[in-house]
Amino acid sequence: MNETIQAIIDDLRLENVNTAQLEKIAAVDHRYIRELKLNISAALRDKNLTKKEIYLVALSIASNERNQTLIDGFEKLAKEAEATDEEIAEVHACTSLMNANNIVYRFRHYLADEPKYTNAPLGLRMNIMMNPILGKELFELISFTVSAVNDCEQCIKSHENSVKKEGASEAKVFDAVRIAAVVKSLSVLI
């Protein structure tokens, strides 16, 4: 196996990894595999988030992409960074809720000229957002990153505003979206 691919697997605590796509790329263009490794390393050592926050944001994107290999790896890393089982469960719950919200709010955005849709009650329970175990700032940051990956403009703007109101800097918000982008790009290949 290519040593850079092995380093990615080791660094992310991945097991039972299907490396076929990575190996195909490595066989013809080793440069991208090195770039991917560098992108992963840079994103996972961002200075504006704690290790625990980094791994929980990364976990939310792995969960969003339904990539069990990455989910398992980021859960291990999050636990090593002292995340609790309750916090990990809430990351998955938040990701699920954001998927529901992203669909409804994108629908409303696309049909903004139709009051029958924009004025209709949402009809979704969202009590988890009121008093999250993760704390409001991290919950909003995860909501923001999942919404960014799912391309829901209204949710992106709303959660970016909320996370900044909770005290997060713009640098922290940007670092979180970089983590999301890198995990999404990795999930395409693993």
C-alpha cells in the first residue's frame, strides 16, 4: 500500500478501509494523495478549535455522508479528545435534524414567491436545539457546517449568525467549514 495512504489511515484511526479509489489515484498521480494528506493534517490541527471540536465537526460531516469508516475513525478520535458518548450521539442527532431542516428551508427558498409554502407551519420538532449537551456554540457550529455541505443558503446564514452570537470568531467558522470540506472530499474516496 502507498505509504501516504497508510499514513491517512493510521492518523484517522480507520479500520476496514476500502482504499481502491485512493490506490487508483496513487498509481497514476501521487501528487493528489500527498495534497489530500496535507489538507487533512492542516484541517485537523486548526488553531481556532479545540481537538474535541475539530473531531466532532469532522464526525458530523462523516455522519452526513453516511460514511461508516470515517464515522468510526472520528468517533475514536473524538473519544481520545474526551468527547462523551452523549456528545457523540448529539452530533449524529444534530446532523439528522439539519438534514430535515436543510430540505425544508431549501424548498422554501426555491419557492419564496409562494406564500402557501413560506407561511405554512414548519411542523418539525427541534427541541434538541434549545439546550444542547454540546453547548450552544458547538451545536450551532455543527449545524452551520452540515448546512454548508448540504448547500442550504438560509440555514448557512442563520447558523453562521447564531454561532457568532454565541461567541465564535469568523476564523473559527471558516476553520469549521474547511474541516467539512476536507472530510467531504475524503468521503468521496473512502
